[in-house]
Amino acid sequence: MNNRLPETSNAHLLTGSGEGLAAVPRLPEARAVDRRRFLAAGAAAFAYGALGTRAEVAFAAAPEGGADAARYRNLLVLVELKGGNDGLNTVVPVGDPAYARLRPKLAIARDDAIRLSDRAALHPALAPLLPAWERRELAILQGVGYPEPNLSHFRSIEIWETASRSDEMLADGWLARTFARRPAPASFAADGVVIGDNDLGPLAGGGARAIALADPEQFLRRARLASPAGERRNPALAHILKIEGDVVQAASHLDGRHAYATAFPATPFGNAVKTAARVIANDAGVAVVHLSIGSFDTHANQAPTQARLLGDLAQGLAALESALREIGRWDRTLVLTYAEFGRRPKENQSAGTDHGTASVHFALGGKVAGGFAGEAPRLDRVGDGNLPHAIDFRSVYATVLERWWSTDARSVLGGRFETLPILRG
Amino acid sequence: MPIARTTLACAAAILAIPAVVLAGAPIGEDGARHLLARTGFGPTAAGIATHAPLDRETAVARVLATARTSAATAPPPALLSTEPLRPVNEQSSEAERKAFRQQQIREGIALRGWWMGEMLATDSPVTERMTLFWHNHFASSQQKVRVARLMYRQNVTLRAHALGDFGALLHAASKDAAMLLYLDGVRNRRGAPNENFAREVMELFTLGEGHYTERDVKEAARAFTGWSLERGTGTFVFRRLLHDPGEKSVLGRTGRFDGDEVLDLLLARPETAEHVVAKLWREFVSPEPDAAEVRRIAAEFRRSGYRIPVALSGLLATDAFWAPANRGVLVKSPVELVVGTLTSLDVAPGDMTPFALASAGMGQNLFSPPNVKGWPGGEAWIDTSTLLARKQFAESIARYDESRTMMAAGGMGARQRGGRTLAPDAAEGFPIIDVDDEPKARAQRIARALDRAFRELGFSASRWLASLPGDGPSAKRGTAQAILLPIAPAGSGIGARDEADALAFVRATLLDPAFQLK
């Protein structure tokens, strides 16, 4: 192999270094931090910005680390209810005579449910959320959905996670788009951390520094294999080195050992919450933590499965609240649930429910303005069909972007969506 | 990022040594490596030696002459079963559904392992690369289709036409059972049209976005009504009573079109050839198609009656394909990474199933693309999670190097040792993945199977290095690096210390960022 290009000749092997391309300036030990400061400094911003990612370009264009640090100290915790949770048996429309008719087997008895108002009651397994409701730190978002709903798990979760219209395919998650425009400061461990799942969901796509922590110990072990130093000779290589940098940055800031007095439930979701709480305890910030629980895809024999999952969810969220109060972060935490869809109001022949449309979701946190938002389901109108939505899910996102992070929602969501009055000023 | 591209092009122009290659000049070892990496799965020393003396045209012709229309290896017998298909439905009991799911998962995993094994064993890697390309183009997913056997049949169809006629491929893929299920063709009937297939066939399979109207979609959907599947066999059947025989207007033409006629209307448009050639460019040449070249090659492609080898040899003949600036500018897909690494390192596992699952862990689960657009590919292959999965793959090869496993086993054969320590796991009968497994349990089960698979590879870095051409250790390392990396190492991970240690050298090369590129 003597006729290889000079850059791949054996010369660098003999010297034991990769200095073949002296013409390309090297980044000084390209930690993400250094790279971004380097960019902001402006000197070689053109050269590197040209090879860099959108995030870096955006950062270079708007170097307001201070404002971004303050903004993203407001933590967003997303909880995905995988498979599509049955909203009617989560927040039960006790006052609606159609409910029992649609749910001959599955209706939750009025006396079992936890009464919140004369029209709505919580599934009994959600009792651990009652203290937050009473403190008015729990908002119940009724009828969250979107026009022309798609009933496929895969497509509908994609719609939610990319914040697209029903008939529109977008490549990047809505949070990835947010961070591409306005990244978290370089001092943060990451823009977002996804726990217990390899799918980055709303953080997927170019632009976000997103870390998937299926298993934090495994991540830290594997992270030693990453090394961001190198010559960014083409865009593909520059991207790989950027990601290597993200890994190193996150790993150097994530210490999973914070000891909480809070006891975490010994469930898969409880474990994920514990990991989340430990990630959040690190001094280096993260702007988003993504958790998931499921499967809520209860086509048959729904009652025991949903009761178990809602119990896990409520206990896990109560533990999260307790842990974040311990470290003084609860007032700067907003927890939101989401799912691809709710379920059909009319139960099926297998004591289960099939894929539906709009559903109920929770917002929880120290700054949440508790109470009901949206509209209670109007069961008298649905027949065998599905519920119309009262809140477009993109209004929930707009609320996060504008009210929680004080950033522009329109450019991320591709349109104007009203914000919801679920946060205290 | 127009600025980025310009800067890059300038940088590349300065850096690259202008390679003036006259027609008829040999492509050399670099050229051979490039051609084989781009059209196959990881070059080998032998492949490079064979192709290096040939000129461009002869080398490309030799690659394309290997084309096959069927697989070289036999699939798992369950996939050939002619037992009637009995998918479950809403009336089925929970036990029936679970048994069905379990069986389909099992067959689906065997299917994935088989295809990866075919990629490794075939004498025509370009056939498998094209089959994979069409799998991504005519994307269908077992997540929705559910029946593994139908995914296998689609794979057979895609391979039969992989290097044949695009027109015949389009017709066959459109009537394929998995496709009719995946894009709801079976639900598309007279009076109740479902537009899913009609939209995607225009947007993704032929014309591309912006070259058709909503009206075209609606009208075409009516033409496709009546396309259905026979219950029990999944064979295509045209149900006349469900077909809408009325007049339709599609792309400015009006007639009582049926589905085949609409496909022919789509094939008659130049945009179709351009759309396909541009996509082939991004797969084989570079991330940024050259519009003029694409138009030129697309015109030849269409004139030839959509002969796929015409498009492919046209692309592989461009100066852009051979330009030094375009080496190492594409990201390997996980499947290419896995199959290519095993090919280059000259190891052949008996069972590729665990490696198919490793690819899934890196973001490419064969037969389950994320949606009808297929895997986005390119830089999207690499995020923190998938990059670490890729690095772990390289690390595992080094960790289970024979020199280490022998040591751990006190000099005993690694295989026996592996077999004994993992006996309890083997009794579980991998590759069974239980549908009830929590994700973590599933991940652990896959990790154990992969560990065993790596152990059983019996790879030895020192033996592999010794087998390569080159005078002396330093030259052999040059050869090794040239086989494994498309460009010089990007990082500085390969240190002086590694020069003395074959395993450390191979490990550092596999962990270099440039190893992710082709």
C-alpha cells in the first residue's frame, strides 16, 4: 500500500501521531467548553463555525451565556406515558352519566376515586399526587391533543415529539430545535438527559447535546472510549468529534452518587427517578430530563395494569418532588407528562381500551399554578368515536418555551400557539 | 450552510494532492479500498489486491458483474413456511396474541441474523448493499407489518430487483404484501380511499416532494383501490369489486387508470429518475449531490429503461466519486459498520443474530426502519448513545481478543471456556427475547449474548496483522490502517506505545473517529 494519499501514509504511524495535516489548525484539546468559548471569542469563528454544528453557530451568534444559564436553570422534566394512557380512568369525569355507560366493566366507582371537584376525581392509585394538588402545585390539563389525530403509536409519538402537524414530517425533535437555536451554556453537563431509553425522543436530531442514559454506570464506563480531540477535516468528522465532546463533557460532570434522604420506590420508574434526581443534583446543569413509564397500551384487561402503572407514576413523582425539595430545586422544576394519545372512551370487548385521541396530562412543580386547564371531556357527544381536543399539545410546549424559558416559541413550533396559565409569575 | 461547504471545498482543494488519473490508469490500492468500502462492507486485503491493478471502468464493471438475484445462504426454515398466516385480531384471546407476538419476535430476530449473515457470506456485497438501499427506500417495518415471513418475502423481492430495473422493482415493491400492510394499501377501497400509499409513492419512492399536488394524491389513491392480499397466504390479489374504475386525473393525464398505470405515469417523469439518482449519490458518492451530474446520469438511467446498473456505474464513473476530497465524508451505517468490521478483520461468526441486535443498539434495526422515510442516515447515525454503542462494539472486539481470553482461561481454548462459563445462559436458548422482558432485562440478555458472540469470534489482532501484506511490522500496520480507515486517523489515540502492541494498535484504530466514516 504505497500509493496512499499523503495524509494516510505511514509517516504518522512512525511518529505515532496524527499530525499529517499541518495545514489545518487544531483545536486546543477540543473540549466542548473550549470550543464554544473559542467560538464566542470570535477570532477563528469563521473557520470553525463553518465546520461546526448549528448549535455552535447559534451560540457564536448570540453569546449570552448568563441569560441562558439562568433560563435553563429552570429544569423541565418530561415523563412519557408510553403506549398511550387512558385519560378517562386517570382523571375520572364522575359527574358525567355517559361515563358508566361507556365503561360497563372499567368505570371507576365514584366512591373509590379521589374527588377533586364535583365533576372530576383522580384514579385511586394517584393518591400520592394529592398533597401537590392541595398545595396547588399540580395542574390538570384536560383534552390535550391535536387536529386530525393519527392513531398509530409510531406516527403519533413522532408528531408529539417533533411538534409537527398531523400531515407533516419533521426530522428533529422540538427540544432539539429549541437547543439548536439557543443551546444551554457550555458549563452544563448537557442540554438534555434521557433516562432509561435509548431513543432521544424530543431531543433527537441535530442541535441538542443530548445524552441517553439507559444505564448511567454503563454510560460512564463507555464514555472513557470517547475522545473529542482531532482534526475536523469534513462535516461528518466534525459532527463525530462534536458528539465525542458531548460525551466527555457530560461524563466529566455527571457524578451519580448524590445521597438523598428521600426513599425512591423500588420500581423501574422509581429507579429512573432516582437516577434523574442524581443527575439533577450535579452542579453542572441539565435543562431537560426525560423519563418514561409504560406500557399503557391496555387493549385488554386494563384495570390492574393501569392501576399499577399510575401507582408507580404517582409514587415516583412524589419521590422526585421530595428529592428536589431536599436540594432546593423544586421551585425551579416543571414536570410534564405526555403520550402519543389517549384511549377510546368506549371500552372494548376485552375489558380494555383501544387507541384514542385527546387525553389528560399533568403539570407539576413548585411554580405551577394548580387547578384545571382545558375542558373536561364531553362524553355525551362521542358515541363510539373519539374525543376532540381542547388544548393543542403545542400550546403546552409554547408555555414551556415562552413562560418557563423566556424564549421564542414561534420559531421552534412553526406557528403561534397560545400559552396556558399554568405557571405562577 | 453554504459558507461551510465553500470553506470545506477550499480546504479540501488545498489539502488534497490532485490525482490526475488518466483513463485506463490503475485505480491503485487507495482507489480499490475506496470502491470496495463504498459498494460493499469493509474492504479486505485480498479484495484490494484484486481490484488495485484495474482501471476505473473495469473495476466498477467487476463489482457490478457480481450481481445476484437471490441470496447465497438459506433463510431460517420458519420463514419459508407455507402454513396459513393467522394473524391475531381484536377478538383473539390475550394468550393467543401473546403467542403470536412471541413467535413473530422470534422469527423476526432470526430473519435479522440471517440477512446479516448473508451480507457477510455473499460473493456479491454490492447486491446486499443495494438490497439494503431499497429496504431503506421502500421502507416497511415489522413493527406494523408484524408478520416476519412477509418481511422476508419483501427482502427476497428487493434482492431480485436490486440491480435490475427500477420500473419492475417499483411495481413489485408496490404490490408486495408488507408494503400493502405498511402503507395501508389493503384498507384502500372504492368509496373509502386511503391515501397513505399514494402519497408516499409520489413523495418518497418516485417524484420527490413538490412535484405533485394533493389532487394527484387523491386521484391516484382511487387508482390503487382493489389492490389487496389473499387471506391466509398474503399473496397479492386484485379485488375488482373494491376497485374504483372511474376516471382519474393524475399529473395532468386523465383516464380510467388502475394502479399499474399510475406507477407507469410516475416512471415517465424525469423527476423520478432524478430523485432516485440523487439518493444513490448520497449513498455512494457524497452528502451533497452535484445537480448537473445528477441530471445527466438520471437522463441515461431513464433512457436505459431504468436499468439500475446504468445509474450506479454512471455515479461510480464520476470524478466526484474518485475525488480524494470525497474520501471519508460519509458516515457508515450501523449495518455497514458491523458487517464491514467483521469482513475486514476476517472473522465469520457462526450466528449473526447477536450482531444484528448490536446494529439495532446502534440505531439500525433491520426490518424496522423508524418510519416510511427510512433511516435518516448521514450524521444522524451518530448521537451520544449510538456513538458509544459503536465504540463499545470496537472495544468488545479488542476485549475478547484471543490473547486475552486465552490468558483468562489459563491457556485453555477460549471457546471451551466461554461455553462453560455461559452454560446457564445458553440453556435459555438465545435468541429468545421474551415479550414480557422489561427493557433493562432485555438489554442485559442481549449484552450477554453479544459478549458470548465476541468471545466465540476467536479474533486475534496479532494473527490478523501477521496475515496482511507488507514487509515487516510497520508496513503491515500501514496496511491494517489503510484497510480500516478511509482517511488518516482523526484523533491522536494511536500512540507510540501501541506500535509495540498489535492489540493496542488495532483497538486504537477501531476507536479512532475516522473509523465511523467511509
